[in-house]
Amino acid sequence: MEEGEFISILGRSGSGKSTLLNIMGLLDRVDGGKIFIGGQEVDKLSEEERDKIKNQMIGFVFQFHYLLPEFTALENVMLPALLNNFDKKLEIEKRAKELLEKVGLGERENHKPSQLSGGEKQRVAIARALINSPKILLADEPTGNLDEETSEMIFKILKDINKNEKQTIIVVTHSKDLAEISDKQLYLKKGVLVEG
């Protein structure tokens, strides 16, 4: 996979797509093979070093948005960046507002998750995943719970981010139609990724 590519990974339910994404995102460890991120073999790193790479280089968007209900959209987006840089709160807030604008939610920044639709929550989750300017954005079925129209909008947002920000994006999806928006489609078959 090349830097700046938009890749979709498809496969049957239970084929291991989510497990693969969790391994790529350093959420799980491999029991064979090697993972390199930025030219560095991450399996040989300490937990602290892995956590640093995870927090600085990888953004995650899951099928369920996992927004904190007591916080506004803006606060949810800011949170991952504030954990390590509370002294830069004003800069982080400015970037979070820019990201919410980018995903079409600038006017919804003060709304709490309960006041947002499913698609809006997922767009907040995308903005949150981008707040630390990761090199890689991993998305696990980001449209799995959304209707077709909203799913297309989410994929268009991801494509725009990929194109305009040169953001590397890897998406696990069941939708072949949505996968066609990506640069490359890979299929996970019997534990092996093959280009489709």
C-alpha cells in the first residue's frame, strides 16, 4: 500500500476484515508476519512506543461512532488532541472547527450526539479521527448502520479528504458500489489479501 492511497477491503462476513484492520491499527498483535508503519517494524516496539504510533499516526473510524454523549460535537472532536496537549486548547479548537466544516457540520458543533442523526454522528467521528493529523485513517464499516444515501455521502467525504489532504485511507466495507470510489479494492479470501 502506498502513501496517499484510498483502499477498500472487501470480503465475506467472518473472513477477518475487522481483525486485519485492528492489527493494522495496532489494536491487536499479530501471531505471524510483520507490520511496518513509516518504515518501522512495529511488532518489535514496546507498548509505549506502539501507543505513541497509534496516537500520532493512525486515526480510527468504527461502525459505531462511540461519541461521548455528555459532550458536544466540537468537544468530541477535540478530545483525542486535548489528552496530550491541553495547553494548546485554542489551536485544537480551531482545527476541530475546521474539520467539522470539512465534513459539513460547522453549524452543528454545539449539538450533543443525541441531537444528531446517524450520518451526522459518523461525520463527527471522522472529524475526531482526523484531529491529530494521522498519516493513516482506518475505517471499519463506517457506513454499516447508515442508509444508502448517507453511506454515499460518508464515502464522498472520505474520498474528498483522501484527494485534498493526500490522506491514506483504508476502509473495510461490504458495499462493492461504495468500494468503487476507492483507488484500489482488495479482497480478503482465506486469510490472503488479493487485488480485485
